[in-house]
Amino acid sequence: MAKNKDYTFKYNQNLGRHGWLRLTPAYSVKLVEEILGEDNLFSKKKISSGTVFDPFCGTATTGIVAAEYGLNSMLYEINPFLYWFSTAKSQNYSSVDIDDQLTHIKESLNSDHYKEYCKSWIPPMKNIERWWDSITLEHLGKLHEFLFEELGGPTIRSSVSNLAWISFARLIIESSAADFGHISVSFKETCNSYEETEILSLFIKSLEYISDSAKHSLKGNVKIISGDSRNVCLDEKVNYVITSPPYPNRISYIRELRPYMYWLGFLNSGEEAGELDWAAIGGTWGSATSKLSTWKCDTSWSKPACLTDAVNKIRESDSKNGKTLAQYVLKFFYDIYLHFKNLIKNLENGCELYYILGNSSFYGNMVHTDLIICEIMKSLGYKNPVAKVIRKRNSKKELFEFQIEATWHT
């Protein structure tokens, strides 16, 4: 089984809206396209009607691909930055408005007013010097304040100004010391220093790319809902669920999103980051880890035997961290159980479900995500849940990514 990079975020990088921002845990456009457009387990035909639902929206990959196929979709997202970004990313914009903004911003940044502008704002990010050196930070802070005065901040309303803020978010990563050679962000040994002309050039280049791709309208409608996937409540039933939840591997979305969220005003402190991560399935940032020690599972839940076995082995494997990680795995799958349980009332008879997830290992003890998810679905009445391996995740021979499929019948 190959690693198949086409099934990762790397496939999305040059695909119009899908390439606007880099998020390592994002899943591949190609996976959604294959489910919607090629032979799949159930339909054996191209999906051409019905509503698609993604309860773990992320960067709206599922919704935008569905819209490109002319389908309507509804998406759930608990993270406020991702909710804003996905909403902005999945809207249609006027080409005239896009061109007017691009011209206005170019003229403003080339004006004497910008050259003489003195304000600068630096976000209260811990260890910010790991990301940017002082010179680059000064120029980023100046551009941030200028854009804020010219355009206002990011808004959930349909506004072409959001494209400029997405471009700024892209800029802060391109000018940082972030190293994306691993599944989770790491850092280069030194930060590059960018002069003001270089910062402005990178920003305009990003804005031109995003503006150009935003002119290509989506055929279907994408509705983003701010909500918790453990308690889904939709105003209509759906025909397809296509999603990629967090994996039980302690990769924190908050850690990956931290620079975007601080710079764009969605996060103000480490305490807020911990609270947000605790609210999300699989979160382990900051205080979310300490809260695991007092968290208790509902004793009435009948856990799959393979989950109980994995949790017990992890707990016994390390005297220092074993208990915490065992709690983490147990809570992850209990939250997933709640998701599947409360999802049922939103499903049309015959609804098809497709979940992309990976397994994990703690202290050499395998967490068989595919088997556990299938058992949870069976216990709740989902029909014929099956898991197939779609790619090898890394050099560890036992780590894979799975596509789990099932149907719901009343």
C-alpha cells in the first residue's frame, strides 16, 4: 500500500479555492471527487442529486467539491476561524467587486499615506519570535493595521474584503519560519527577514491568486453552520454524509491554526486556545490535557471490546502519561459515539455515509480506529459498515488511512 499523496492536503494546493490556505490535517479534494463522481460502494453511479452534509467542515473541502458538482451541502464547524474561513471560501463574489477591491488595495499600498503610516500591531502569541523575526513582524503589523482601517476586520457577512484577509493569512505563513515537512508544523532553525517591499509583493501576489480563483462561481449552494458535531441539529434531512473527522492522534487543530487565529482576531490568549480545543473532538491543547484527568465517561455506554482493550493497554504502558492518553482515546471515541447517535435524526432513509479516518498507536499499542468506528455504527443501527484502506500514512508500517462506509435505513 502506497502513501498516495494525492489523498492528502498536498493535492489541493493548486486547485483554485482549495489552495487558498494550507492546513496540514485537511483532506484531499480527490477523495471527495471519487465519492461523488466515480463508482462508489452503494450507488455505483455519479451522485447527481440530494443534499451532502459534512459534520467536520474544516476548510469546507466537501462542501466546495459538492458545489462544483452542482450539489447543495450543509457543513458543521465548531472552530470560529474555520467557520469564518469556510463561509468566505464557499461564497460567490461579483467579479466587478473583486477587481474594484484589488485596484483600491494596490493603489492604497503604493500611496504616500501607506509609506508614512506609523501604526503597527503584533498579536499576543506565545513564542511569536519562533515564527517571525522583529523586522518581518513590524512590516506585517503595519499592513495588518492599515488593512483594518481600510476594510474593517474579517466578517461573517458576504464581503469581498474577506478575500483580502484570507490573502493576509496566507502571507503570514509564507513569511514565517514554519516548516511543513512533517504532519504537524515544526520550525526552521532561523527566521528569514523580509523587507517591506517583499512583504507587500507577497501580499499582492496572494491577493491576485485568491481574487482570480474567487471569480469562478460555484454551481451549488454551501451552507455553513456554527455548531458541535456531537449534537447535530439540521433544518432538513440529508442524503449523503462525506467527512473527515479529527483522528485519535493528538494532532491539535488549534496548534495548526494558532497564527491565523491570533492575527485575524479569533484568538487572544493561551487560555482561550485551551477552551476551544476542549470543546472540539480530539483536542489536547493547553488546559484540554489537564481536564482529561477529571473527565468521566458515561458508564451506560457499551464500549466496543477492541476499544476497551486498547485503552487498558495504553493506561498500563507508561506510569507518567499512560492514564492521560488512555483517557484521551476513550473520550475521543465517546465523543464520536455521541456524534453518530445524534446524527441519526438528520438522515434521510437510505442515506450514505463516508468517513475518512486514520488509526494510531500509543506506546506500541494500536488503536484500531476502523474496527472501533464500525462497531459503534453497528451498535446504533447503521447498516453494513465497512472499512477499506485507502493509503499508507507514513513510514510506520501499521499506520493507515481508511474510508469507512455505511448506510442508514429507517
